[in-house]
Amino acid sequence: MRMARVGVLVDERMAAKRRRYGLNVFEGYITEVLAHAGIPYRLLHSLLEWNGNDWDVMIVALDDDNPEDLERLYRWAEAGGIVIAYGGLNKLAGRLNCVCLRPMNEVYAHLPSVPSGEYPPLRAFRAIPWETPDASEIRIESSGHVSERSPHASRDVDLLQRFAVGQGTIERFSVNIPAAIVALQQGLEPVLKDGLPAADGSAALDEGILKADDGMALDWEWDRLHTETGQAYLAYPYADYWREVIIGHLLETIVNKDMTLPFIGYWPDGVKSVATISHDSDGNLDEYAWSTLELLGHHQLQSTWCMLEPGYSASVYHRIQQDGHELALHYNSLQLDNRIWDQAEFNRQLQWLQGAASSDSIRTNKNHYTRFEGWGELFRWCEEAGIVVDQTRGPSKGGNVGFLFGTCHPFFPIAWSEEDNRLYEVLEIGFLTQDMGIGLPWADDSIIAPLLARTMSVEGVAHFLFHQIHIHTKPAVVEAFNRVVREARQAGFVFWTSAQIYEWEMRRRRIRITHVDETGLALVEDGTACRDAVIWIPIHANAGKQDGEEVRFGVRCMKQVAQMSSAPREE
């Protein structure tokens, strides 16, 4: 099977028009979705640089709304090309015998059941559905439905429509999926005020302190489940599910045209998913640290220590690093502690930690109390200070634990329009919950099993936060810690530090898949960047059974393992 050539169009003229008026172009986040999945593609800024003969698939993330350009895409599809769009191409509606309906601003998408599993209704925030005629000379296939505001509302508009045009297809989702992923991960708008609290009193976001979860884009009623103890948790990694929808649809469409599109697995061969543990040094007594080091030593795992000023004694820092743990910053901007939200203060606290710990290799930050303001300034501060990982995006309350930001995957955040919607060079690794076992209003440990299961199902990172002070003073927290480690390892997770996750992610992104040879093997550039990277090669659904095949993103795939160099392993 020949390797499909995939292009992504983000029209720069339309992008510039939107940004001139302060509007975002989050449609461009599709490139980060593809990059994280290790899918080869090329970005186009205009159809002027497009030669249709060079491509098999064109993902139209943002078009110029130019009728001539849209007609070129239509003619190219007629000649055998595959055009994919997410809520766009609206001037083609009439050409495809459809009517463009009013936009819907809060929706749940209902996907059909597939052999690889069943999704819950998926939350999103912008859909522009098309109404199809009762009869049409164009063959139209529909898949899935969209309901407005509630997952239980009527489902009378289509999620995906496939138009058979000549020898090719135009495949259009009514939902703006890339923008939905951004909204889930980063919010619908900058954090300027408190978020809405949960009606049941379990998550009082309106306490007058701006923080990451004030930007939560989920619904208290529809997006939470309860464990057997009654513990509420945000149950669904919606952004990760949407990634799977994008990737699964792309791969299925390609193999159905007798082509393939190799991609890179999220983790090394033999690693199903990764767990990580971080600690915030609130209280800063050395005995808290010694108790935590003893517990970690018992379990033989390394963790990430986020240090709050004034921190520990020098001997503690020495032992932390000697035992293979990662030292990180716990930036404090709480007014209650006479600290401020300010870049100079961020830099001062980082310099304090570098001096106190005698370390120039501080690479990770998590903000104290998950303090957060605005949209992207924290990520800019991290970039300029040499911090490559942030862990701030997680729950500050017991009632919003879980997939608060719709993801358990590491991701690169996108900037607001004032910075041209660029990607920040800071990997966000959010956490699922703080210490369990403290008692109300905090979460109990009944959430461990469902959070691990959901994380494993999407091959993400199960990030649990445990404070040293609670490990030292509360036996129930130690038992919750023990349970996390025990159940995670039993499920097949390996424990890495934040820095190890970053290093692996960057190494695997350096691999470039160039083509597939006549034997079906993927050929790569920089393939030695990380040993044991897995390359998945999709095969047709009707192909004969082959040794070593697995289903990935709903598509049958052959497995190929890279060699040489090194990937982090849990000792």
C-alpha cells in the first residue's frame, strides 16, 4: 500500500483577517493533534502553493471563503482526492445539495458504536450543521448525530457527512473539532474572574482566587459521574476522545482508498501508559520530605518535587536529586502569602530555587494553588525562563477532580490571537487529583480505579499530586498513595518523572516517516532518536490476518519497532 500524502490548509489571508479583529484561529490546532499522534503531514498557508497532484488528502482547517478556491477543491475531489473539514467549507453547501443551518454553540456529539469501543456523548462548543435533501444526485452518507446544550436533547443534525464526488470524497464534520479541543484544554476565554461553583457545594470556585479551574469548560451536571462512595468526578477525557475521532476517521478514510498512513505510538514498545507523581512542598518542613523520600524508596519510584519558597535544607535537596527525583518550581502568587502574579516575581522565585538547590536544571513548574490568570502569560514566562513543562492545570477542589480539562495527554498550549495563535514551547502535563484520604471536602480514593482505567484507554498520563505534609501527617493519604502505585502497576502503567515524559515526547517528535517500502515497512529519518518507538502501519480492513497486528484508533495496524538510542524506563 502506498503512503498517503496529507496536506493541512490554514489559509493565512483569512487567518490575518480574523486576528486583525482579535479573533482566534484555533482551527490551526489540528497540526498539533497530528504532530502529537506522529502523523506525517505538510502545512499549507494558501492554495496558491498547492498542486493537487502532490496530495491524496487535504484537511481544510481554514479556507479563505473564496468561491474559486472552493471550486478547485471540489474538482480535485472529483478527480479522486479526499477533502476533510471540521465545521468549514460552508460555501460548498449549495454545491453539495445541502442547506447550511444556524450555528450551535454548545453541543454533544453522539458517535456510532464501533468495534474498538463506544464513546459517551462528546462535548463541543461550535457546530455548523448542514441539512441534507431527501433526494440528491450526490451520494451522501451520514454518521453520528449532534444534540444541542444537553446530551439528552433531540439529535436531528448529522455529525459527519461523506459526499461521494466523482472518484473522491468530501468529508465534513459539523463540529469544529480542533477548536473544541482547545476550549476543553485551555478554556473558552482568558481567566479574568471566578468560575461558576458546583450547585452541590463540592467545588466552590468562587472563593476570590483566580486559578486554572476557573476556566473549566465542562458542565457540572452532564460531565460528572459518581463512584460507589458518592464521590463526584469529571469522568471523560473529551479532548482525547476528539483526537481519536480525528485520527481514526483520517486513517479509515485512507485505508478505504487502498493507501496507508504510518504513525508513531505514544509510548515505547512494552509501555501501555505512563503514570507520574508530583509533590508540592507546602509547609516546607524537612521531616515532611524525609517521610516522602522513605515512601518513594519503598516503592522504588521517582517523582517530581515542586518547591515552594522558602523550601528545605540543602541536605534534603541533595538527597532528592541523589535518589533520582526531579526538582521543580512551585511558583507562588497568592496574595494571602504577600506574593503577586508577575513575571519578575516568577523569575525571582526560580532563581531562589536554583540557588537553594544548587541546580541549573529546573525544567518543570506547577503554580501554588493552581493560580492562573489570563490566557498565555504563564507559558510565556516559562518559555523565557527555560521551563519546558508546566503542571498547573488541575483541580483545586474535591468536586472537580478527574478530567477537568478534557485530557490526560501532554499537550502544547496555543496562544491567543495577539500572539498569532502560535504554540507555546511548554509541554502541559496536568494532574487528575490532589491528595486523597484527607476527608471532606477533598476527594476519596474511590476515584483511583476509574481514572486509571480512562487514562489507560486513551494511552495518556495518570498524574497524581501528593503533598509531603499530608504524607507525613495523614496515614490515610499514605494508603491512597500505596493504592495508586499498586493499582497503576497492576494495570501496566510505568512511573516516569515530568522531565522524562518531556524528553520522550520531544524525541519521538523528531522521528520523520518518509514513505513505505514494497515490503510494507515504514522508512524514517531520525529513526534512531528514540529506541523502542513504535510505528503503526494501517492496513485495509479486508486484508488477511497478519501476525502482530493490533487495532489502533479503530483501524487494523501492523507494528514496527525502531531501534537504538534510549527511552526512559522505570527502574
